[in-house]
Amino acid sequence: MQVTLTHYLILSAVLFSLGLYGVVTRKNAIMVLMGIELILNAANINFIAFSRYGGMRLDGQAIAVFVIILAAAEAAVALAIVLNIYQRFKTVNVDEINKLKE
Amino acid sequence: MNLFDIIFYFFAFITLASAGIVVFSRNIIYAAFSLLFTFFGVAGIYVLLNADFIAVAQLLIYVGGILVLLLFGVMLTNKVVSVDIKTGTLQTLPASLLAAMTAGSICGVFYATDWKIVQSVPDVSTTTHRLGEMFLTTYLLPFEVASLILLVALIGAAMIARRGKTIF
């Protein structure tokens, strides 16, 4: 079976669902971040697949670069917040952190 | 089934299998290291889609930056020497239902849509030159805003994560 656009789209849909499952089920905040990275990668596969099968106009690849930039910024800020939460609460399990203020 | 298809299925298998380990593994270190293989598989998919610059950027930024950052986060927030490295899950049944329904509906939409595919690839030896031109012409403002966001986010992250002084 010839690999076309649909194969890439199905791959990214499955990757997105796996990331969604990880975000919803994990207790550890860092695992939630890993799920978010999976979701962003799935979106990027879609952008680049449409860029390739839409005639190589490269707009999708430019957007993919912005997605990667924002993923880097998001990971840095989120991990800084997670470290701060760990110093305060001595845990990073998102189901135990339920106080806004002590 | 030619060589291109075999390579696609190889990279897709690597990506999905290691993503499955990321999501289902109880050990957070195993999950972080299999995320490495997921990123490698996705980079291979990018190469198959004629996106050489994005593939290299994926390897440099995701594997070299974000993954190392996540591993540092794991090391700094878990008691690595004790048994506390395991991570629990909650609400697995509704979450699996949700994920399955999402995957089913998205795949259904992808199958049902009649995509207008341009099968012939125009002359693309490398994409880096054209991407650079686009960033300095069409996408100049988003490019500058993205660089500013990255600068602000990194300085802010360093401020927030300073040791000894909690801001919150």
C-alpha cells in the first residue's frame, strides 16, 4: 500500500491520542509535560505532511518551526514552576497539590 | 511496497511504540528515555516528508534541549535513589475511552475527507534556503515575536527556579 498523506495523518492522530491519554492519567507533573510534548509533535507531523502534499510551499514547515520554539519556551517555564512547587510542597503529584495558598 | 514505504513503517513503528512506553510505563526514567526514541522517529518522519531543516531542528531542540530539561526535572523532583521514582495513574478507564474516541473520530475525519494531493514534488534539494528567506520576508514579524517570547520565557524560567528563594 502506497504511503500517502493519510498514513501520516493517521500516525499523528494516534500520537495525539497517546499524548492526551498521558496528560489525563498521569499523576506526576513532569509526565504530564511529556504528554504535552507528544501532542505538539503530532501537530507538527500534520503541519509538515500538509506542507509536503500540498505542493511543497513550505508555509507548514515555517509554522512547525514556531511550534518547536513555543515548545521550548513552554518546557522551560513549566519546569521552573514544577521545581518551585516541589520546593514548596515536596511533591509533584498534581492530585495532591490542591492549595492555592498556605 | 517499495523502500520508501518500508522506511515509513519502520519510523512510524518506532514512534508509536516508544510513545506507548512513554504513556504506559510506570517508571518515569524509562518514560523519559523512550521519549528520546519518539523524537528520533518523528525526525525520521520529517526527513521522509522532505523537511530536512525541521528534522535537524527537532533533533537539536527536542533531544538536545527539551529532553535534557525534562530529565533534569525528573532528577531534581524525585528521590532517584529510593523507590519513589514510580509514578501513579488515575482515571485510566475514562481516559482510555476519551483517547480511543478522539483517535477514532480524528481518523474517521481523515479517511472521509477527499484531500487534494499534489503528488509531484517540485525541485527541492534543500529547504533551508527557502525557509530562511520566508523567515525574513513573509514571516518576519512572527519570527521576531517568537524570538522575544523565547528570551522572556528563558529569563523568567531562570528567575522562577532560583534556589532558596520561592517567589510564590
